[in-house]
Amino acid sequence: MITLYVTPVAWGTPNLSPFCFKLEAYFRMVGLPYQVKMAELQKAPKGKVPYVEIDGQILSDSQFIIEHLKQKHGDTLDAKLTPEQQAVGHTIRRMLEECTYWYIVYMRWADDAGWRAYTPVVETMIPTVTGGPVPLAALRQRTLEILHAQGTGRHNMDEVQKLAKEDITALATLMGNKKFVLGDEPTSFDAVVYAFLVSIIANPVDTDFKQHTLSQENLVRYCARFKTRFFANWKPPETQAA
């Protein structure tokens, strides 16, 4: 049994961290039994979520964990991909994880409306995840400083949304009429794509970024298809029997 350590469930999603969500999606796609527990960042090897316990070993970083599981259990999702498909999947994953992710962070932490919606979620995280009391204002300021250092925080809301919408347009164009990201059958890259799309759509704040994502009909159909296949029986952790 794998234990997946995550941040709290919110907004009707398995997890608001797309990286935690990505791992849970992957577990379901390959049929690995797992349980979900609240993370404690002081116990995380790299001080970030997600992290997992597998056979008594603590591992971190969602992609490193997936690669570990591929070596341990085999690669049933990606084994038949061509080198070109692998390259396309890698490019999409890196775009979402290294660019789109920061736009999601900006919408939650830097935009005032987004912060008001996200504050109740952060409040539930503080006691358990951070290991002690942290003032909300200080936590937000720390995140804004990280955003500024990374670069996204140097832009205004309109500029960030422009960049974010360009990512979504590229994703929708690459997916086209395919059932999944790379074809008729799902691959590990779909765990990433689904997690990020839901993280955008679930935000209760009605931004241009969210509306642009919802306007991509193929991506909306894709989300519904993925949910039906892999998350139809999902319930919040307190009642979940994964």
C-alpha cells in the first residue's frame, strides 16, 4: 500500500496541488492501491508536497516517484510510445509544470479576488502541513516573493492571463480530436494534463484564464472522459476507500 501525503481537499477536487493530484491520478490509472494522508512539510524530504511512503521508504517529487514506480512495477502506460510521442508528452508536461503552474499560483496568491477565495483553504493547511502557526499575511508575502524571484510575479494580471491562455491554446491545439493527450489510450502524461486542467477550472474566481480554458471544447470533453474513466468513484478522503 502506498501512502500519498498531500495538502487538503478543496473546491470539489482530489487535491488543489496539481502535483499531488497528478500522482493520485497516476495511481488510479495503473491500478496501484494507495491511501491519502495529510502532509507534514517538516517530514517531507524536500520540504514540499507531494511525498509518498512506499515499503517504508519516503520519496518526493511527483515525477521521480512515477519513474520509481515504473521501474518497480513496469511501464504499462508509456511502453508503446514512440520517441516522438515521448518528446511531445515531455514538452507538454514541462510547459504545464514549469510555466502554467506559476500562473495558477499567481491566480491564487497574487490576485486579490483569488486570494480571498483561497484563504479558507490555506487556513486549513497551516496547522497540519506547516507544523505550527504561521500568519496568513506572512505566508502570502513569502509566496509573493517567490513569484517575483521566479518572474511571474513581475507581471500584472492581464499579462499573466495572456501567457496562461497561450499555454492552454497550445495544449488544445496539440490535443486536437484525440481522446487522450497522445492518442486513443491514456499515458502518464494524461495524469499531468488532467490535474492541471481541473486545478484551473475548479477555481471559484471567474477569470479570463478559467473562461478561456472552458471555451476549449476538446479539453472540456477530455476532462469529462478522464473523470468518468478514472475518478467516477472518487470521494473526499474522510469517506474515501482508495
